[in-house]
Amino acid sequence: MRNVFLFIRRYFTFISFVLLQVLALSMLFRYNKFQRAVFLGKANEITGYFNSQYDNVDDYFHLKEENQRVHRMNDSLLNLLQGNFMKIDTGSHVITDTIRYDTSQMVRKYLAKEAKVVTNSINGMKNYFQINRGAKQGIKDNMAVINSDGSVAGQVVGVSENFSQVMSLLNVHTTVSAMMKKSRNNGRIEWDGQSPFYLTLRNIPKSDSVMVGDTVLTGINSYNYPPGWMIGTVADIVEDKSTNFYVLRVRPSANFQNLQQVFVIENLQREEQVALDKATQKKVDELNKRRQ
Amino acid sequence: MNDVVRNVFRFIFFIVLQIYVLDNVPPLHRYIIPMIYYLFILWLPFSISRFWLLIIGFLTGLSYDYFTVTPGLHAAACVLIAYFRPFIVNILIPKDTSEFNYSEPSAKAMGWAPYAVYVLILSVFHHGYILLLELLDVGNFLDFLIKVVSTTAISVLLIFTAEILFPRRLKYRTNTA
């Protein structure tokens, strides 16, 4: 017993070094696995406070660009107003039914909420940014985040009371369903962790005539991202002889360096869609089991 | 100023500098990642015990991690350099304590060449370890090598710039304390 104590006393520094390393590494790997874990919680609130203080000052340096982006977005929305359109057929006229119930009533699928980026990083291989809206404001995991000019920025991965952590497109774990605007062919966007100025688009078949400068939008194969939002433009076409698919380098239209005002977009039918997906999977599995 | 108070201020200063200035530098190139916050550990007094050095290193790394959302990554690297710091200091400073009476590592205290070696070795350890952990997760080996060299070069450049631009008023170690 005495020897054990002597051993501990002799190698006390080394043992504490190993213990601290194990603690740090276990935090690191656990967090990577579950994406959010214990870490976001109180810590998020504290760093969030400091980050928003800093952000109050930093805002002034980006006001001009931000204004231009918002103005452009407003412009595009203005052109969608009902008042801009008129019926050509003068023979028809609108009759208002006495029962005011519109059977062709639209159901809302996507709901946008505004938020503000308080801290941002683009230097690492796994980049995240923090926004100043959290669970109290109705932010949930997996919501899409869109920049103020309507280009895709990322996806919520962690929520605390008043802040949320967003996984940027510039993150090696990101995959986003995407489609070519011209042909509506679906592929997926990834990031290789190298240049923050280029994303990679895969799975676009070679039968598609892709040209440099073509627009890439968010695709339909996603529960999180609303389809039809701009991701970027094709910057380079890499010929991959071994497959029938293109590898396209895409220049993102969002400027990740100065994200300021963003929109968080909620898919109101996400749960239903996911539940249906799971139920189908279960049924198929059961069928397969019975067949065996 | 009291040693403790001074180091607390230094700690806050380095973390804030790293998060709000260096991490916000526009991307010049993907290999250029400026890092200086761990200079806090390099500048801690000689007299600090090895155990407390480890604890302080861990807390420094962890508080930076809270802002970068990489729990444990920088903490692990800081604990590593905090562990190896006393060994390297022992090799580099003169054994005769009557000649050597500065309280913390600096170019003036250790001489330029030993100080450069001290900074270089610990920078390589710090960046090498962080990038190795990143390599295990994602990335390729050539990238890893280039990044270790480039980030170390940038950090050493920053540290020496700081050393030349802001000379610290060095306190002497006395026997009375």
C-alpha cells in the first residue's frame, strides 16, 4: 500500500497530465458524436452574452453591405406582390361567396424567423456560427438558416435558451440536397474542408449539360431546407472519368465571412414527413422479415 | 502589480485578442491560421508549480474552446504544452540560479536563441497536436504537414512581433519573498 502512495506521489504531475488529457479528449470525441451534448447549455449562454456585446460594435462595419443585401431581397419580394398582376380575361369576374370559406386555402409549410449572427468562424474544418435566437424563441434542431440575401448559410445543430449553434455550409459534416436550376437534376452539396470559397456538388449525371456559371439551388430531397433557394454558381467542372457523374466546384453565393442578419426557416411539416419516412421503413423491414 | 492580477489580465487579454481579432481576420489562405492565445501559458512565471501549470493550461484551452465550439480540442493541446514546458525550460536556462533571477520566460531573461527554441518547440507541440486530432477526424496527411509548418511559422512570427513591440517590464526574483 505504501508503495502505491509513493508511486502516486512520485508521478503525481504525470498522472494529473494523463487525467486532464483523457478528460479533454473524451469531451472532444463525445461532442463530435452527438453534435451538441452537455456543452451547449449554460456555456452557450455565457459565450453568447460576450459575443453579442462584441457584435454590437462589429455591426457598424457591415451596415452598408447588409443594407444592399436586404434591399435586393426586398426588391425581389416586391415583384411578387399581388398588385403587380392583373387578369387579362375581362369576361371573368370574381364572385364572393356568401360562405367565406376558401376551399383552395393554402397550408403553410415553411415559416421564416429573423435572427442575428453573433459569432462566426470560417477558418477551421468544422465551422459553426451562433445566432441570438434559441429555444425560447421557438428555434429547434435541424432548421435551415438562410442569409439576408436569400442564399443558404447552414443548419441549426444545437439550441440553448436564448442562443443557437448553426453548422455552416463550410463544415465537413455538411451535406445539403441541391439541384441545378436549369435541368432540375438533383445532387448533393459538400465541403472538402479546404478553401472557404468553394463547395463541391456531386451526383449530377453527365447527361446534364452543365456550364460554368450555372445556378445551383437547394433541392427537393430534404426535410430541412426549403427547395429553390440559391446555394451558389458553378465555378469549375472537374471531369471524373471513372463515374457517370460530374464533380462540380460551386462558388457559394453567401459571403460566410460577414454573415449578419439571417433567417431561420422552419419546416412545419417536418415531423409528419420524418414520421412517415420511419413508418415506411418499419413496414418494409417487417415485409422483408416475413419474406425470409 | 501583483503577479496573479497581472496574469489574470493577461489571460483575458489573450483570449479576447484571439477570439475577436485574430479569428476575425479575413481568410488570406487556408493554410494561414493566426494563433497567439497560448502565449499566455508560455509567459507564466517560472515559479509556478507543475500541477497548477497543468490546471491553468487546461482552463485556458477550455475557455477558448467554449468560444470555438470545439470542447476539449484546445484544452488537450494546452495541457500538453503545459506539461512539457518545465522540461524545456530546465534544458534551456542556466542551472546556476545566482546568475539567473528573472521571474518569467522572455527573450531578455533567457537570451534570444534559447527563447526562440522554447517558443518554437512549444508552438510545434501545440499546433501539431491540434492538427493531429483534426487529421484523425478528417483531412489528409500532406495537408497536415503543411498546416503544422505554416501555422507554427505564423504563430512564431506573431509571438516575436509581440515580444519586440511590447517589451514587458520584467520583475526580478528576490530571495526575500
